Amino acid sequence: MAKKLLRTSPSSSNKFNSANMTDDFQLHLDSSDDDAPEEVTFEESKASALRSMKNALETSKREKDLLKEKRRKRQEMFQEQKKRRLLPAHILEEIDTAPSKKQKLPRDQAESNHEEAYCSWEEGREGSKEGYEKETKKGFKGNIRRLKGNYSVMRVADQSSTNSQQQTAMDFIQARLYGPGSQRTTNNEVLSLQNKRGPNKSAAMQFVNKKWGTEKKAKAEKLKKQWIQKRKVPSS
Amino acid sequence: MGEFKVHRVRFFDYMPTAIRAMAFNAHTERLALGRMDGSVEIFNFADRYFQEKVIPGKDSRSIEALCWVGGRLFSAGLNGEITEYDLENLRPKYSLEAYGGPIWTITSNSQGAHLAIGCEDGTVKLFEVLEESIQFERNLDRQKGRIISLSWHPSGTQIAAGMMDMIRVFDVPTGRAVQRLLVDRGFGGSKSRETVVWSVVFLSDYTIISGDSAGKVQVWDGHTGTLVKTHLVTKWDVLALSVSKDESSVVVGTSEGTVIQFQFIAPTLQQQQDKEWVRTRTFKNHTHDVRALAEIETAIVSGGMDTQLVVRPLLEKFDERSHASALRKIQFPHRNLVFCAKKAGLLLFQFPGQLELWRLGESDGHGKPGDSLPLKRKPEKLLHLKRKGEDHICCSALSSCGGWLAYSTMSSVRLYRLQTDNNDISISKVPKLPKILRSAHQLCFSSDSSKLFAASSQSSVLVIALSQSECKYVHTLKPKSGSRQPIHLMTNSVDGKWLATANSDCEIHVYNVQKLKLHCIVPVYGSCPSAMGIHPTTNNLTMVHADQQIFEYSIVEKQYTDWSRKLQKQGLHNLWLDRDTPVTHVTFNPKNPEQILLHDMHMFCIIDQSLPLPDQKTQFYNQMTLRSLSEQERPSHLHAFKICKTFQDLLSVSLLDDQSLVMVERPLLAITCQLPAPVRQKKFAT
């Protein structure tokens, strides 16, 4: 009654002498058991060794295949993204043929081009279609079109005449003279103070001058009427 | 005299622009004023501060500083360009891009050979002044902050530049920065903000005086780079500085609206003390920030955000009190902005950006003098015509029948045909104007609306014939004197025969329109004419000059009239001559050929030629007295000048065909309401 033991250690890939194996076993078994040594036939052990080897080979092959698959998938994804960033071929052609007119592209042509590009992109993308639509809509301000790299195409006439430097300079002066910390007041207050301190004392400007602050006065009238209405309704 | 129904018009929302920069040319005694909307005005200080020329602004132009080089005027602005102006054709000659970003200041050296500009990118650029243009020479050492103000040393070897938190002194031949003067920041809350040195002045003894945003005026020693004295003059910014020609006095303008004078005198009278800069006078003539300042020989000229030009003569330079030593405030322009169609009862208001056409209201009532009549129909705005393009409107005209409207900018002239059928108005542009009609300094329609007169370059007048809906160029009327100055006044006679023009050289030419040639030249008087009018029946040309002299010239006889000679012999009353605003409009009463109607900003006057002229001892403003006298006593006290001061801040007075007067007033209070915010000043007991 020999127990059949399956050897699963990796070192079994070596072609062991069955005798040696049995010896080893015996040593192990002897320590725990007093039974007679087991008999494992050569064929069996050979078969098991071969099997384990095959398994190992298979697993390594599978792993390699898996890695390959992953790499391939990644590459595909990159290709897809790259294709997405480029404009479709026909627009690139157009731009190539008219490089000098980049600055003055007429508005409708730009729009139609954009529309065509937009449609083709729409076809190609399934997943994040809405997200991408939003992106293009936001990016399309006036006639600014993004090309590959850091270039953008826009009409010179659409730019306002005050460029950014001039605007910064004007903002600087406005902030220094009228910005926070400049302690300014209103014309109303200055004139009202003049009225109150002058030789003929009179009321503040908005009461003396009928035309002053007509919107505020109209609003105040309206609120007053509303309040009167409110008071009447619950009492009536 | 009779009663007049008066249309009191206050719906003209005229809003002047704030003054940004000024420069005084001592040789020609002209002051150039730059406003925030880009327009430049030239005042003749020798001729009662008359506004001689106006160069209209442009949307893209901005003026931060002005400077004179000889007789040439240069300006620089935040659009990064230096512009030279052609003062004979009232337009910019050319604009040079400085490629330094926005330009904050421009100044010329005392020899007049170089211009220095201070740019946003921290460079001081030097330009060489050539015959017909300027040329970039070189940059001085580039600095880290923006250059806000510049001042040349009188020798031309050094420049002081006011920047943020410091003043740098450059050596011009090498371009290196030799000194750095550090300006303290303000105390308290403003310690976190950088101090901006708004203006700086370099004196010939190497003293530098600076005004900064912390409200200090500091005196520095330019040799050693040390601070000599600090004067804290205000809690707000010190925006402008100006030094007098002899360097004994410096005036300083602040955000509060005060102008403070510092003089280089010995502080006490004893023992030959050293002279130093002592604060002497304070003038409070402005309600808003003072941004432009100039100290001329006898006066201090200041202008700022409250749009008024104030000339404050220094009383120690005058021996006696006269009109020359009185405070002058120039608030309204010295030319017409309101045009009236007498037959149709329409008013045209000229704004820099648009034209407005209004129909006057109607009233049926009758009343005593001084009553307000109820309105049957309110005045209504018929047309709001916006200008095309960037240039501001230079001049405009409305024909007396109300059928034609024209306006001109620096680059184009536009002519429109108006049709009013009861309450509808239709306007159609006249296409294809003659090519020669490029821009006009003044426009005027003939009284039968068959011709348009356009004042063009070199004092010439283009005559354009108008028919149903088109126009044709007829002729150019040229003056014989060959003057190159622009025309600023033009008037024509009611019968369509005569046209009179006046230019900035004080020449008045009268042309015969039917024969299309020069008829005569009025003898030149030293002062510029401020208003002219041709009488409907006698064809006498009445001229009022900037120094308040009145002349009457008979065009037919080519000589002054008897009345005019009598007036000159007697002399005008002192109170008339002491008035400080010029007469801007002369008109006549068809029903009473003896009357001449004139107005200036503060009064309206009817001169009755049949009445005796007042002498120096007569009471000049006698209307109130006459009313209190009885019928028998009145005739002995009457004199020719009847002045009415009921209507104030007048922009225009005209007489319609139905004997009603139109007074267009613009109350100064209404202008003050729309100004930008003034500083908050804490006053006692408020």
C-alpha cells in the first residue's frame, strides 16, 4: 500500500533519479511514520514532472501573451488619442494651401470648416461625446481656432483697439486714483455739504434738485406704494 | 424794444471732457491743452485767453502728456504713439510708434534738439528732433519699473525719472543711471502700496523736486542723492508739478483740487539766511483732481477732472487791478455747438460722438414779462445721428429751412437731406460728395439752402451747389494774403450775396458769392474775432473780438460805418470791457433793424443803435433801474446796451422767424453732477 504522492515543487523539473527521491521521502516519512516506503513508479513521476514543466511553460507563455495584449491595447489607445487631436485631413490641406491668408480667414468659411470638423469628430467618438462637444463650444470664441501646437488663427479687426498693455496701464491709473484706499466720495455728498455749510443753508442735493437721482426716487415711490397696499390688504 | 417769447432750452446735455495735460509755449504765448478724449485745444494767452484752435479727438488716441519744441506740438499717450500735430490744418501730422508700451510722459530738452519719453516697460527713449519728423536715437538703461515722469536738467546732460518708489537720475551721454533716490511710502494703510512719483522737476542747481502719491513734496540734492526736505501737503496724491522760468517758484497740484505754491526764498528776514523752498500760497479753485499745471510768467494755469481751465494771475506781478489780474475760469468752448434752423424751429446739438436734432416746444399762452407759459407741445428729439468711424465730429451745420444737415470729421464730410412731414422725419444721406471736400473746419449753409460753404485748408472756402438730392463742386474762394491758418468763423448774408470768413491770423475776408471772388478785406485788428454777423437789410458786418471790442463794417461801401466810428471814439464802457467770457454769437432782429443781439456765457445783450452810447460815468447795467423809473424819466436814462442777466450759463441765443428767442442754457451744476468722484474731505461739524 504505497501512497501516491504528487510532487509539486518547481525543482521537479529536473530529472531526478527516482531512487533518490524515494530515499528523500523515506527520510521524511521515517521521522513521522513507521510505514514502509512508498513505491512511485518511474513513469508516474516522469509524467508528473513533464506535466509540471508544461504548466510552468504555459503560465509563462500566458503571462507574456497578457503583457503583449496590454501593450497592444495601450498603443491603440495612444493612436486613437493622437488621431483625435489632429484636425481631419481635408482641413489641414486647406490650411497648407493658404498660409498667407491665415490672419484674415472670413467668418463663414471658418464656421463651415469648424462645422465639418465637428461632424467628423462626432462620428469617431462614442464615449465622451458630450464632454467633447462642450469643450469645442467653449473654445470657439469669435474666430479663434486652435491649430496643432501653440498657434491660433484670428482676425486682426476683431481685436479691440486697446491692447492688453494699454488696458493694464489704464487699470493701473484707475486703481491708483479711484481704486480701494483712495478715499473718494460722491458728487452728491460734496454738493450737499456745500448746501449745509453755505450762507443760505438748505437741504441735501437730492431734495433740493428735483432731477437728482430720479431712478432712486422712482424706486422709493414704488416701494412706498407696495407697502401701503400691503397694509391695506390685511386690514380690509 | 418789445417783448420776446423765450424758449428756455435746458435739454442740451453738453458734457465737457476732463483736462489731462497742458504745455505752455512762452515764445508764441500759446497754451496747448490735452483732454481725456484725445482732443487738443490751443489758447492764445496774449489775446484774452481766446480758444483759437480745437483739434478734435479720436477714439483710439489717448493723451498723457504734451510738449512744445519750438513751434511744434508733440503728444504721447497710452496707445504707445508719439503724435506731432499740424496746427495749420488742425490734424495730426503723423504718429510714431515708440515700441515701449504705453507712454506716460514726454519732455523736450531746453535746446529743443531731443525728446525723451518714459515708457511702461521701464525704458527712457531718446528721439532726435529733425526738420519734418522725429527719429529714434537710443534707449537709456532699462529699469525694472514703469517710468511715470521725466525732467531734463537745463544743461541737457542729465534726466531725472520718477518711477514707483524711487527716482532715478540718468546721465544722458552714457545712458547709465547715476543716482537712485528712494521715496518713502505713506504711513498707515498705504504702507503696503507702492508710492508713485507722479511728477518730478530738475532745477539747474541740481535740485530735484518731486511730488508723489503719498501726498509729499520732497526736495532732493541731485549731486549727492540725498533728501533735503519733505513737505507733507495733502492726504491724497500730488499729481502735477510745474516750475517757473526763473526757477524761483514751484506749483504743485493735488487730488483735493488745491494748487500750492513753493517759493525759493529766505525763510526769515534776518542775517542773510540761506534760501530754501518754503510753502507760500494755497489756491483752492477746483473741486476735483488737478492733473495739469503750468506756471507762466504772471499766472498759474491749472486744469483737471472738473473740466475747467483756471488762470490765477499772481497779484504781485501786477501794479493795478484790471481785467488781466482777475481770476479767469474757462468753462465753455469759445465756439458754437448749437445751430438753429430759424424758419423751421429746429435745434441741432453737436456732440463729439453724435448729432441731435430737436424740435422746439410750442406754447399758446400770453402773460406778463417774467411769466412762465404753459407748454402746449413739449420739445421732442427728432433725430440722433451717430458718427461713423473713430474721429470725433469737428463741425456741423443746419440749413435755416431745416432741410439739409452736414457734419465734418477730420477724415470725411457727410451731408444729409431731411424731410419733415408733420410729425415724421426722414433722413437720407447724399452720396458721392465732391472729392475735393475731404474735411472742413467750418460748415455753413446759405440762407436759401442752395449752397454749402466749407472752410478748408489755408483759409480757403469751397463752394458746393446743392440741388434736390445731390451736390456739385462749384468753386474755391481763396484769400489774397496766402495765410495758412485755419478759418474759425464763417457767416453769410440773408440775401445770399456775401460771405465773411475769419481765420486765426485775425484776418477777415468778405467774398462776393454771386461773382465768386474776393470782395474786400477788413482792416486787421490785433485781437481775434470771436463772433460775426451780417445784417439782413443793411449788409453791415458786425464783428465782436476776443478783447470785447465791437466793430461794424459796411460791406457795400467797404468802410466802417458811422455808428462804429462813433463807438470807437467814445470807447466802450469799462464794465463791458472787463467781462471775462467772449461773445460767441451775433444775430439780428428782422422786425427792428436797429437791434443787434449778442450773448456771452453770463449775459444776453441787445444793442440798440438808435439810442445814445453810454459814457464811463453812466450806470451800465441799468435795466432794473429803468423799470423803477416812471415813463417820463425813462428816455433820459436810456442807453444803447440793454443787458439781461436772467439766463445764466448760456451756450447759444438765437432769434426765430416768429420773433421768439431761443436760449440754450447748460447749468454748471448739471455738469458737476456727472463728473467723476471727488475726494472725501472731512469738514468740521459735518
